[in-house]
Amino acid sequence: MDKLKAGTITPSQHPGMGAVLHDDGCTFRVWAPFARSVAVAGSFNAWSATEKPLASEGNGYWSTDVPGVKARDQYKLVLNGNTWKKDPYAKDVTGTGSQDNCIVADPSFDWGRDTFRTPAWNDLVIYELHLGTFNDEAGAPAGNLRTAMDRLDYLRDLGISAIELMPPEEYPGIHSWGYNPSCIFAIESDLGNPLDLKEFIRQAHQRGIAVILDVVYNHFGPADLDLWRFDGWEENGGGGIYFYNDWRRNTPWGDTRPDYGRVEVRQFIRDNALMWLQEYSIDGLRFDSTVNIQKGPGFADIPDGWSLLQWINNEIDARLPWKATIAEDLQKNQWITKTTDAGGAGFDMQWDAGFVHPVRAAVIAAADESRDMYSIRDAICGRYNDDAYERVIYTESHDEVANGRARVPEEISPGAADNWFARKRSTLGAALVFTSPGVPMIFQGQEFLEDQFFRDDIPLDWDRQNRFGGISNMYRDLIRLRRNCGNNTRGLSGQYVNVHHLNNADKVIAFHRWSEGGQGDDVIVVANFSIRSFPDYTVGFPREGTWWVRFNSDYSGYSGDFGNFNGYDTRAESGWCDGMGFKGNVGVGPYSVLILSQ
């Protein structure tokens, strides 16, 4: 034991950071290069601050083996004899706040015969949700993983193929969006524990639904942050070993940008990303605000942040290439999704500001003459690196329906989000999401016209799902067409698009979608952005013959006051039109979308 304390040999035969259970007990290992001493105190040693010292391994690492420790035992680290800290790698904690304890996580979980794999990018339809408000339990302070499981059948029937969870990592207090993590390896205690998250993922997989997790690496905290001056060292009034201690520390959320240049911090973040994908069988990660990883104050470059993103994406591609990484960068930067070999960051896809802003502007504008069909054309045709599936497209996300902005129906008709205009134009925008090339995403409640701006303490109003069941059915129908469930709209999951008809005067646009072309593949979409109906409107078609209306958003089954206007099947005959060799007439209602195929 004297040799261990002297650091002359490695104290543990069980490598890994944090609390690692094994047959004989538990290994505790931590990085604290400026600590004079480290000990572990817990329920297994009457919380003694001195009985279980960690031995120095050199290079700032400390560890010890403690026999008899079992899953669910509580513990904390004691640095320098009197500073009690949570383990940076703790996977479970008793609650929020610096006074709470770490819990030795139970590694046992029966995944059964789970062989689920992330769907192909062109089959992804994402449903973003916030666990605390998605499905509140009566009398509980907030929703959680267990209550959210009760809605998985609903999501399966809606037809989505992936859930994106807003960050469930430990954060201060009961209510939060999740973008202020205090312990990035731990599950927020009010949402559940590690086994709850694994069960949620297992249940989702059984229903054919992937789970994508939001992770926050652009800043930590800033509140209840035990990483702050973790081992006592700091410089220039900064946060110590886990953070930049110079100008690079400043972010919009506090002075807590991690030090992406420090090897141990890079490893900390990389280990976190891989843990979710490997240990939890998460199917993809969405990285919050990657621009604030690669850029600092004044938009100055932080090269260490860029290289960290490249390293993590390379690690994931080498180990788990079928799992998705998504960047929320919002700078329309093609280098985010270029390969690392080409100098890019290596993400699979990124949220597309080039789609959401012009489409929202077009459907929200009060006057028809204000709608710009050229900007809609550009939104439909956008792509990165000539790949449509490098972008995620949407009209609502947690950011777009908060921070001074409202749900699309409320933006259209403030105070009257249930009216005809709000229903017609919000679903017009949604139809573009599901028919334009890209990975479509909707935000919780969008499918039943949730009208409240997003707040982390107000649950979804599920009564609206009954009131607006027809609108929910419209979303279901759009999703099934997008995923080619009827085997007659394969082109909606293809790479190719041609906006062949643009009438900015009458506010009508039509585009051709296809993958390989031919019957069951070629799709024509006609979108009317005006209040005027067109009973006999001519557009070009790529092939002759009968084209069947697969979807008409003006169908009265979606809402009793929709006009059920025309939407008739048509026959395309020879004749040059819109740059195509065939033409046909369609009937399209006000603020409506038609989808036709053969």
C-alpha cells in the first residue's frame, strides 16, 4: 500500500474514469492535477473524508479500489482534505445542487434482442421533444422518462422514425430546457436514472424508433457546477482545469467554455459522446451550438474546438458509422458536414437556417403579396456539399418557438391560433417540410397545433390532440408519404428536386421530386401560397399518363371548414410546359398543397 500511495505503480487493474464497478468492489479514478490529496467518502465508509485516499498515478490522475462497494451506493470526492466535489464522470446523482451526492451507477441492463440500427438518413423523420413537458404525470412537478414511455405508441402510430431528446443531462433545479448541464455524464434526477433512460431507448427501439440525444459541449453550467475550480487551481479569475482561463472562456451563457486544447478535457468530452452511443445504445447525437465550440468572442476562431469536433466524429465513424451526428450551427457552413479528410468537421447533417427562416416568413406574412416564391424555391432546393440529406429542415424547434417567438399558428393569428388562416398556413409550411429534400423534423405538439410558446414548466396540452385530430392525421399522412409507406412516393425520399414552376404573381410553386424516376418514384408537389383557389391550373409533368392525388391538404377530413377543393386526379398529355414534355391540369385550394404520383 505504501507503494500505491507513492504512485510507483498503477493502483487499479480496472481502467476507466469515475466509479467503475467490478467483481471485487469499485475503482474510483479522477483527474485533479493540482490537488494535494484526494479521497472518496460515501455510504460504504460512513462518509469518512480520510479513510479511503486515492493514490497518485502521475500526470494528475488519482485512483483507488474500494472492496464491497455496490451499485446505488452514494459517494463524493474530497480534495485537499476539505473540498467536497461530485465526480466529473458520475453517471447518477441524488438530485440537483452542489450538496447532492453521486451514485454508483448500476451497469446491469437487459437489452434483450435489441439489434436496432439508426435508419438511413433519407428515412429519418425526427420528432423533437422535451421530457419535462412532453407528458406530465398528474400531480408530478414535471414529466419524466417513465411518463414519456406512455406516449411511444402514439409516436409510432404518427409514423416518425426518430425521437430527438432535448438534453436530459443533470441540470440545476426541477425545470430547465436542459442546455445548462452541471454533470454531463449523469441523467437529470427529476427525469429518472440511467436504467430509466435505457428502458426508454429499449422501448423506442421495439417500436422501430431511433433515439437521438442533445449534447451540450459549447459551455457547462454555469450554475451548480462542481467542475468550477475543481482541484483549487484557477488563472485570471477563470474556472480552473476544465475551462479556458483567458478570453476564450466567454460564451453567451457565462465564462464556462471548456478548454478544448487540454488533452484531459478533450478526452472528457469525447468519452461522454461515446458513452451515450455505446453504453446507452443512443442512435445519434445532436451537438448544441457548434458555432460556439469553434468560435469565441467577436467570432474569433478557436482551432482546438474545430479539431475536437473532427476527432469525435472520426471516433464515431470508426466505431459506430451507422450512428448519426447532427450539428446545430445555423451559419449555413458547408464545412460542418464536409468529411474530416477534406478539412471539414465531419458531421452527418446540420440544422438548416436556410430553410426555416424563409418558410416561416412566407407562411406567417399577413398579406399574400408579401410571400416571396423565389425564397421558397431556394429553401426547397438547399443542400450542403450537393447532398440533400446533410440538412435537417423544420418550421418549429425549441428555439424557433420560444425566446420571443411563438408557435407558427400563433405567429400567423396572434390570440386566435385555432382559426382557419392559422390552420391552413401552418400546415402549408409543414407540408413543405415533408416534401422538400432533407431530413424533416417537427417539434412536440406541432402536429396538433399547440399554440403556446415553449416553456420548460408548462406541459403540452394533449386535449388539443383530440380537438385537432384531423390535423394530427394530416401530419401522419404526410409522414407516411415521405417515408413511402404506400410504395408510390419513393421520390420524396430521393436526392433530386426540380422547382419547374414558379408563379410569383399568383403565389403558386410546383416541384418535381425523384430518386431514380418512373412509376411510384416520380412525385409532383404543387403548393398554393395564396387565398385564391385554382380549379384548373396547368403545370408540367415528367411523364404522361394518369397522376393520382396522394395528398390534398384542403381535404375536409383534416378540418371541417377546409374546402375539400378539387384535388382531382389528372392526366398528363404531350405538350411542352415548365421545361417538361408533358402537361396536366390540377385543382388546388387556398393555402394548400397537392402531392401527385403515378
